[in-house]
Amino acid sequence: MKTITKWAFRWHGWLGLSSGLCFLILGITGSLLLFRHNLDRAFNPDIYHRPDSGLMISADSAYRVVAEVFPDLEKIVLHDFPLSSEEPYEFMLYRKTKSPYDNHLSFAFVDSHRGIILRQGNYEDLSGSFFRWIYAMHYSFLLGRIGQGICAIVGILLLMTIISGLVVYRKYIKKVILFQVPLYKGGRRLYSSLHRVVGVWSALINIVLLVTGVWMNIPVFQNLFSDHKTIAQQQGAFAEKPNLDKLLDYCEVAAPGFEPIAINIPKDNKSPILVRGHLPGTTFFLFGGKASNFAFDPVHATFMGQLDIEKADFSKRISWAIYQLHIGGFGGYIVKFIYALIGLTPALLALTGTYLWYKRNW
């Protein structure tokens, strides 16, 4: 057992030093993203608090504005509907890329009254939108699809760091949980006790966040080096897509109470248009958000099928539950505050761990 502890201690130190900065970045950016909707509205009144000039334009009208300005995209997603008459339509734009290192995400806000683009930009451009830049940093370290793969690998290393730390401090876990480990004053003993207590208390949620984050990025490896020219050769044009308002009307009639949250509009004519949202019959706490959808033919607007997340196959249900678990999409602000607090612990663990390693070796 001493040999195992010795090896775990050594691995914990090296893994922590090599991935500590990444852990800190993921933790801080993740904590900020938990409150993106609130903070975005507070710091961008010119976008989210527009003067109400009367009749609002429809979702299809807003989409046509974006499609005309950006005709050469892979996909357009109506990401957020206005929550009030003051707010804009927000679109997430998927660009064609020549390299897996290139960022493929952009955004555009469309005024819900005048039908003009209020702001547009690249997710990796800090001057465009701070919180979209934070999003790109969290999910890809600003390195495009390659960065998403790196995030998954870093997540595995961080999991190994936490597990090795629990092996090293296994005798203290019960004492820490029962508040029997004091926080010593000053010097190395203070840093050691802080590292131990914070590490144990944050371990479970950090493991959940890392496992779910790695799971979400696994598909990236399947198409990381895909041939982007194939997408460019597919037939289709955004201007020729069906009227989105009619698709929304169909959803409302087919499922009264359905709450549309987003619409995926691919450029090619092979992939369906998806109206994603929340069905009123959905009860499981991890099936919130835009888990269900209605699929429509991208050319003729005919109904192709409905996905009710409660009745979907296991892989779809588990994938969405993992996503909700990762973003704290349940339990309201209580869960978000807990997640945010835990998300800040990597900063403390990185600082105390580096200090302890330095004192031990120098």
C-alpha cells in the first residue's frame, strides 16, 4: 500500500503541474458560463435592452437577414429567441474551415424590431463578445476543433490528477468530510491543509464535470480530420429554405405547449431542419432545455418526425442528461452557485499544489 501511495503521490504532483493551468482555465471559464445569460444582459444593454418600437419581426424574417449577409456558411442556428420585446434574435453561425485549427463559430444579433444586424463577430475574437470568447476558451482553448480534442485529453489528465490525489489523501477523506481536519495558520501547513480540504470537498463535483466534459468532446475525434471540401460541394442555399414561421406553427399545433428554443438550419439539402425545444410532458429533471425536436424536410418543409426525449433511445437520453449535468441545467440558481463555487476551486488547488511542490523540491 505504501508503494501505491508513493506512486500516486508522484503522479499527482506531475499531473497537477502539467495540467494545473488548464484546470484553472476550465474552472474559471466554466463558472462564468453558468451565468452567461444574466451577465450578458447586464453588461450589454445596447444589445439586450433595445427600445420597443412596436411590432416585432418574426423568426423567419430575422433568419432571412442573416442568410442574406452570410450565404457561405455550413449551418445557421437560431440560438436564442427574444425573451422580451427589448431583446434580439441571436444566431450561431457555423463557418466552413480549411484547417481543424480554425475556429468555425461566429455569432450575429438581429434587432427584433428593425430587422438589422446589431453585432456580429467571431467566437474567438475577444472584441466581438466577451462571453462568446469565454465559451470558445472553455470548449477549445481557442484552437478550433483541434482544441476540443485537446480539452478532452486534458480532462482525462485532470481526472487522473483527482483520483491520484484521493489515493494519497484516502486516510483523511472521512476526517475532512466530518470537519475533523483543522486549517493550520501560516506557512506550509496552511497550504497543505487547504489543499487537502478543498481537494476532498470538491472532488465529486469536479469528477462529474470532467467526465461529462470528456464525454461531450468524444465525437470531435470522429470528424477531426474530415474532408471539409465535401461539405462545400453539397447542394443547397439558405435563401431557398422553407418559411421558419410555418414550421413553428406546425409544432404549436402538433404539440400544444411546446416551447421552441432553437432552430438548426443546415445549408445542404440532405440534413433536416430541426426545431428544438421543450415538450410539456417532459418530467425528468435532466431532460430540460432543447432536448426534444421536430424534423422537417429542408426543401419541401414536410414533417419528417418528432423526437420526444422521454421516449428516445438510450444513447440520446444519456447524451442529453450528461450535457445537462455538465452545464448545471437543473436545480435553478442553487445548483449554478454550487457549480460556480466548485469551478473556482481549481485556482486554489493549483496555487496551493504548486507552492507545496516548490517547498518540497527547493
